[in-house]
Amino acid sequence: MTERTDQQQSDLGLYARQALDNPAVIDALARMKAECDAAIKECPIRDTEGLTLLVQAARITAKFEGVLLGIFENGKMANARIQINSERKESRLSRLAKRVS
């Protein structure tokens, strides 16, 4: 994967937050979790292959949500770096302006 700029990470974080706040995504994730839980409970204990596949599906669902949260958190950190860099540039410019005047 290529390295992203802070602005690109910030943008991705925004998109991830929008996805996590989207009612359709929220509902889809809730349904997937509920269906996985129900299927695991209904699966015969002797069906180890079926149970394994169902647990994997539940983990993938949780992982997907976790990845979105991670992208959002990376975006927040990128925003903080952008803000810090912006403040540093402003302070350099203000110091330079004081010297000139």
C-alpha cells in the first residue's frame, strides 16, 4: 500500500466517519452481527466446520467495523498534524513579519 499524505488520511477519516454514521451501514452491521450470533447458536455443536465458518464470518464483520474505526482515528491524527503544521507556519510567518516591520 502506498503512503498517504496527511490530507488524504484526513479525507479517508471523514469518509469512514460518514460510513459509521450512515444509518444503512449501522443497520447492515447490526444485522450481520445478529445473524452471525443466531447462526452460531443454532449450529449443531458437532458441526465443527460450520461453527468455524460462522465464527470466521462474525470475526470478519467485527474486523470490518474495526478497520473503519481505525481509518477514522488515523484521520483524526492526521487532522491534528495538519493543525500543528499550520500553526507552525503561521508562527514562522508572524516572526518574520515582526523582523521586517
